Amino acid sequence: MTPKEAYYKAKELGVRMPELEPTISKDACYSYRYAKHVIKGKWELAEPAISKDAQCSYYYARNIIKGRWELAEPTISKDAQSSFIYARDVIKGRWELGEPLISKDAEYSYFYARDVIKGRFILGEAAISKDAYWSYWYALYVIKGRLPDFMHNQMILENNEYTKEYIEFIK
């Protein structure tokens, strides 16, 4: 029986099935689902497996632990999206361990600046500056005005629809 099959069998019955738990605990995401839907709480046996998957670790921290989960933080920090949402939803503030990877992605750098830091995310500005779309939104909702010089100059060089919107915005 696979972890998926074991999980669905237990979920269908709606009760813990100790004889299936060793099988379920081999898969990070089915372990998280089992903890959430069947156990309805922490499941220590499966935590080592869950902590190896960034997205399932985020969900486990948010929905089961309802707070920081240090065991999984090194894994979460290796995924930009999971790092951003972990900082936003679990830590509810700046999370330096996740920042190096977040900063390489223009979209998550923008959202991290807007929703977590609520201000400039200098480490992510290099990635944002390479994307006119995210640069425009960064100017509008984070900077709330003219971009820093290097970003402004890059935006002008792009010369596309977002450049025009940006120029109108900063007039």
C-alpha cells in the first residue's frame, strides 16, 4: 500500500489507523494531510518527513503548530514562495533566513516588501529592477513614488507599457 492509499483509507474511515501510520509517515504531504484531517493535531512521528518538503512544512507550521517550526526552517528557506508565505503567515514579520532566496525572485521580493516588510526590500531590488511589471508595482505600492536611481534608470531603458505607466505615476 502506498502512503497515498493509506492516507485515503484512514481519511475515509475518519479515525487514526496506527497500522497505516508507518506507511503514511514516509510521505511529507500525506503525513501533513493525515495530521490535519485525521489526527487534527501534531504528529511527531511524521515531523522528520514533513520537514523535508518546503510547502508541506509551511502548511504544517501554519495549520498544525500554529507558529514557527524551527526543524523545517532550513527546508522552507530553500523555496522562495514558501519562504515568503512562511514569513507573512507564520512569523508575521521579517525572516532573514528566507531573504537570500526571496531576493532572487522579482515577484516574491515585491510581495515580501509590500506585505511583510511594508517598505523597501533592498536585497530584492536587483531582481525587481530586471522586471518592468514588478518595478512598476514596487514604485506604486512600496516606494510610493520615484524608484531608486538604478531601478528608475532600468525602468526607463525598458521602454514598454509599464515604463509609460511609471512615468505618468511619478509626474
